[in-house]
Amino acid sequence: MVGECFVHMENDAAEDRLTLRQDVVSGDLAKASDELGSIKTEMSTLKDLLYNKFGNSINLEEGDEEKD
């Protein structure tokens, strides 16, 4: 359930809290971005290995799969 909440606090405290949350979220985003980069690198390496082994008899490209 999504709702609304009102919390009374001073403007400076609210700004400090928002700044802290932005820093945390930015750090989380940077970690996720780094992890995504390493996963893409690993996927590329695995794709190369599989294409070398099976040639064109397999398709590992994104978006080319059939949907039922």
C-alpha cells in the first residue's frame, strides 16, 4: 500500500537528510554501474567461448528470441 506521510522538521535538517540520502543513492548507483560493467565483460567472454565452440548453430544475441 502506498500512502502519504507528513513529518514536521526544520528546513536545514530536511536538507541535510536529503543530501545524505542523495550521497547514499549515488554510491549505490556507482556500485551497481561497476557491477553491471563487470557482468557485461564476463558475458562477452562467455559468448566468445560459446560461439567458438558451437559456431553459428546458437544465437546468444539479446532481442532475437521468439516469444510464445
